[in-house]
Amino acid sequence: MRRLSLITLLLSFVATVAAVETAAPSSMSIYREQAERFARDRVRDAHDLLVGPKRPSAMSPMDLDCRELYARRVGLIQERLDYRPTFWDDPRNGTSVFLGAIWTPAFYYFAYNALATYTEANADPQRQVEIDALRVASARQRCFER
């Protein structure tokens, strides 16, 4: 009787493993695809961090009329404005310091904050170049003489 229950248990285990093996390749392929996509995205992020992000090639400013030139220039100037609070006035930093006293990984936010500030600072010179190009284009079209 004991052998019969062991054999039944073994057969049910084998049947369960067989069912999992047939279902596993589809879920494993999904996980593999997600992992590959995640790895590609992180490599692209590392490249952007080291080299700088690629900006999409914008339409030539000479093809735009005066209103579009002005609107794009105002938009770029607004992107350049820095609304970040100082270090101690930022509630996220204060929270991170408080939680860091209890749970050490909370200090990892400081590294993220520094990285975000660095990447935003990298985009600023490119914005200034675009603003200058828009100013030159509006001067060539004599937009403000009317």
C-alpha cells in the first residue's frame, strides 16, 4: 500500500513537471526577451551617459516662419530654466537622509540625484546652440523689424 502511494505521488510529480516543461518555454522566451530588451536599454543609457544623448535632427530654422521660430526659441529657453530646489530644501533629500539613518540603501537616492543633475547639465549646451541658431534665423528673416 505504501508503494502504491509513493508510485502515485511520483507519477503525479512527473506529470506536473511535464506540464511545467511544456508551459515553461513560452514563459522563458518571454522572460529572455524582456531581459534582452532591458540589457539593450541599459547599454543605450550607459552610452548616453558617456557620450551624451543623440538629439533628433531638427528641421532647419530657415524653413520656419517668424512665429514658429519665436515659439521654438521660447520653448527651449523654458527648458533651460532650473526649478530645482537647493539640496536641503528638496524634501526627497531630507527624506533620504532620515531613512538612511534607519535603512542604509536609502542613501542610494543621492547617487541617482547627482546622475540626473549631470545628465540635465549635459543637455544645456546643446539647447544653447539651438537657441543661437534660432536667433540667427530670425535675424536673417528680419522677424522683428515690423
